[in-house]
Amino acid sequence: DIVMTQTPLSSPVTLGQPASISCRSSQSLVHSDGNTYLSWLQQRPGQPPRLLIYKISNRFSGVPDRFSGSGAGTDFTLRINRVEAEDVGVYYCMQVTQFPYSFGQGTKLEIK
Amino acid sequence: EVQLVESGGGLVQPGRSLRLSCTASGFTFGDYGLSWVRQAPGKGLEWVGFIRSTAYGVTTEYAASVKGRFTISRDDSKSIAYLQMNSLKTEDTAVYYCTRGQGGGGAHWFDPWGQGTLVTVSS
């Protein structure tokens, strides 16, 4: 099974400043079809998860362009260009390449 | 509007069964696979299982923690997916979300997510 490891687990950020979350998989997420199925999700307090990024770097519909994803193979990063108050919550990476699908532990983004 | 609504949660004793429903609207339900994901109180997300669409054989995948106890099924005529949970344990206590898969038979990204339904397993 693929284990997903996120760092940091907590990230205090000043409004307007950038934030970065890393996610590492225990094995390559390259699918047999050549795609890499790594998603990022946001969970605001009291809300269900919401898809932000899919296939490493594709922003989902309606996601602000201050969110971006990058990486390859086993190492991936979510960046928030300029953090806004509404970005507070927990961010999860999720591998959807191989069953059983799996999530990182979550990174709590909070405002300093 | 594409929407998923979970129902059927509640308090259940260890060893008993419960069936959750995920009712879809706003899209052609039969064209999509669906996953169930759970979140224990104050904890992270845990993938539970997945059911493919009819086009991909309505086959299922499960996490090791629930395999043999949980069963996912679907009724495309009603736009409902089910999670049958048997032999429940206290560690199954969680909010259960359903989510629609996209990107092919294995469904390689998931949106939208329902609001979730809380299952509490306790004596």
C-alpha cells in the first residue's frame, strides 16, 4: 500500500504571505497510463473536503489561481501564493493512482 | 447543481449493522464511480472503498480495515449508492462522506463531496 507523508503538519502563516505544503509518497504515483494521480483537497472548519488540484497541477473548476501544485514521481508541493483568511483549514494530499487510495495526514493552515 | 447527500447515520452498538445511503442529483449518476471516505472525530481522512460505474462492471475496491465487513452497492435507477456496514467496531465511529469519481474507470479525482453523515458505534 502507498503511504502518503505530509510536511509540515501545522503551518502558521501571515496574511498575504505565501505558504507551501509538501507531500511524499512511499512509491511512485505514475500510473500505467502515464498520468500521475495526485490530488490536493482543502477542508475548511466544519465543512466537507473540497477538491483543489488534480493530476499534480490541474486547478479544479472555481479554485483561485493563487493555488498551484507541482512535483513528480514521489514528491509533490501545494503552494498558496498569498494566503487569505478564507484559506484557513486542513489540506490533504491524496494518491488516486493505486488501490487502496490513501491520504496524507493533513496540514493545518492557520493565520499568525 | 451537482449534489451528493448522505443519510442513514446514527448510534449503533458494536457488532451491529447499519446501511448508509448517498443520494445524487444534478448529473447522470450511472456514468460515474463513487467512493466512500470517513473521518474519525478530530482525525484525518481515510479512504473506505469505491464502486465503479456500470460501464466498468460495477466492481468494488475496499480498504483493508473494512474489507469483508463493508459492502458498497448502487442503484442507478434511483441515483443512490449504499454502504452496508456489518460487524461494526468502535473504531468505525466517523463522519462518512461519499464523493463522485472522475477521470475514468478507476476514478482518479473526486468531486463533489457530500456533507457527510455521522456514525457512532458505542454500547
